[in-house]
Amino acid sequence: MLTNAIKGVKDILPEDVRRWRKVESAARDIFAVYGFSEIRTPIIENTVLFARSIGATSDIVEKEMYAFKDHGGDEITLRPEGTAGVVRAYIEHKLYAKNPVTKLFYAGQMFRRERPQAGRLRQFHQTGAEVLGASEPSVDVEVLAMLSDLFKTLGIKGVELQINSLGCADCRPKYREALKAYLMKRYEQMCPDCQRRIETNPLRALDCKSEHCKAATSYAPAMADYLDDGCRGHFAKVKEGLDDLGIAYAVNPRMVRGLDYYSRTTFEMVAVDKAGAQNAVAAGGRYDGLVEELGGPATPGIGFAIGMERLILMLPDEGEAVSGPALFIAAIGDEAGCLAQKLAHDLRKSGVWVELDYSGASLKSQMKKADRLGSRNVLIIGGDELAKGAAVLRNMQTKEQADVLIEGLADRLIKRLV
Ligand code: HAM
């Protein structure tokens, strides 16, 4: 218990962090040229925020939230996603009054109590972006262009952009009713979860993994046939815009998404593995009613979140590119040790990566350590050298070595190593 992290939660070890930083810095660079600013919202929020936004009948709210009563009796939840908190902050700080269109991005831990497996964790990380205040289809295109730029920059292969339209508050209820009537006729064939959801959330039956539900819904009515003129026109313009930018996509009419706040455009970047299983690496969509639902002024919104663990699993392998320290100082004896510490301090202040030996080991074992660390140079300071006011500088690649004067050495090394 003491030495194991809890189930579904992972340490990110130093050797993995390089890949994380690569993705994080590429995302920041790309978000910046699209004009997005970073927002950092709390990891805990009032439980009601998620129930109202993601939907009380969604899987996340029904089964997956880390929700608890704190010592003061407040109902608190560890955020299962980022959009609700961003929208809450947008309303709370009246960001809508500052700019007609607000573009925000965020990155951080999310929490869902799911069954852990590869790429599915209980604490995972999302990097997401949201645009608030613009309903035009060109904004949907821009958000998708930004997401696909990032995937391209990172060299991610084997993903497909799938899009759909879920209609709006006017046309979706008619579709829901039609779907409900269709599913009621097939009630016996469906899994218990979907039987229960026919009343509360019938659209979820369309992406149920059960073979029975897949068969039962194979001829179900499609949202596309129920879109009103506004939604149909909006979706057509999104597709046109993607075509104009040469962004490939597939329309997936069965994509319903697991969160209730969506309207109109929804999308997923789907990775298809060797076994044909589909896995969303990033997902998002439009949520034109959410700001108002949470008590803000009627404001359209659209955004996405990338599942960082899933994306990092897909990064092309670039081999080990970690370089070692610029200098290792091998010091023999106390006096040399003191000098080594001072030199290291001066060099580090100037940005040179220096390593020392702390154990007072033999020269041979210090040289071994320098080698293991991949040091590019070793400075040897021993009793004999010190008496002459000199040290030995060895280039570990060429194996050349030369005597160097200790007087003024820090400055000379800085010039050479920075
Ligand atoms: P979501 O589809 O629930 O959407 O999650 C987005 C992505 O987070 C998923 O595609 C997946 O890559 C990753 N993800 C979700 N759950 C897990 C998990 N248990 N372990 C690892 N990765 C996971 C949202 O969260 C929306 N807030 C996206 C959005 C932003 N829509 C509009 N704006």
C-alpha cells in the first residue's frame, strides 16, 4: 500500500517527461499563433457545476465522479473535464464583457473513476481549448485546423478526424422522440444500461459497445435527417471550410459524445488500432447553450480536449536524445573538493550543467561515474595538480586532455562550455 500508487493513477517518470514537454510546448506554440491565452482553473469545483453542464444522466456524473462532502458539508468534485470550470470562470469574471470573442486554453489533471486500461486512467491529463462568443461555422473550422496542425506538427499518424452535427435545442428534441420510439420497439434486444437510458438519454444507445445494441440500432433514425435548416446549413459550411483547408475528415453519424452540453458540431480525433478498436485521442464540439445554462449571458462556445496520455502513446519514437552534463569535476581530497564545489557553483550560475562526486571515491570510480552520466568533459583536480595551481581537462569524446591553470578557470570554462 505504501509503495504503490492507487489504481488508475500513474507517476510520470523523468524519462517520460521529455515526451510530455515536447507535446506541451508544441501545443503552447500552436495555440499562441491562433490567439489563445492560458487559463488555470481549480481542480475542485462544486458538484452541481458538473451535474448541470455534463448532464445528470451522463456516465461521468452517474458513475465516474470523485465527489465528496468536505468537512464543512460542501459537495465538492474533482474535475472530470475542463470545459465546465472554464465556462464557470468565464461567467464569474465576466470575461464576456472584455472581448466579444474569448479564446482560452488549459492543461491539467482530470479525474474519472473508470476501469483502468491502456490509455484509460482515473487521473489523466487533458490539454484543451475553448472559444466563447462566436457561433460562425468558420470558428469550428479554425478550432479543427488548430487541432489538426498540432497532430501534424507532432508527427501523429493513424488518426482520423470524425465529425457530426447533433443539432440544436430546437431540432434535437424531435430527433430524440423519433429515436426513443424506435428504441422502445427494440427494448428487449438492448442491454440493461441502454434500456434504462431510453427515457433519459436515448442518444447514448448509438455508441453503446454491446453487440446487441449495435444490432438493434443499426437502422435507427439519423440525426442528419432531423437537422433544421439552420443546423444543416451550419454543418455544410463547416465541411466546406475543412475541404477548403485540405483537412481530411469523415462524417460519423453515430457519434453522440458522452457529455450533454453539445449542440451542432461535434468531433473526435480517433485512433484505430491494429485490432480495429477505435479510441478517441481528442474530442470536442460546440456547446451553444452552456454559458446560459450555467447562469451567464447567452453565448455560443466550442472547444476540444486532448487526452494527453493517449496522445503521448502515439508519438513517433525518436530514440534517446538525452545529453549528459557539460562537465564533471573529479576531485581528490578535501581541498580539491572545496575548489570543485566553488567552481561548480560559478559555472552553474552561468547556465553550465556541472556534476560533482559527493562520496570522495577514487579517481577511477569518479571517471566511471562521469562516463555513465555521459559527461562531455571531465576536470580532474588532485593533490599534485593543486600544488602546481593546475588541473587536467579531459574531453570525453576525443579523449584529449590538457593541463589548465586554476587561476581564472571558471571564466575560461564558461566561455568554452556555454
Ligand atoms: P471527453 O471526450 O470526455 O471530452 O474527453 C476528451 C478526451 O480526454 C478523450 O478523447 C480522451 O482522449 C481523454 N480522456 C477521457 N477520459 C479519459 C481517461 N479516463 N483516461 C485517459 N484519457 C481520457 C471532454 O472532456 C470535453 N470537455 C472536451 C471539450 C472541450 N468539449 C468542448 N470543449
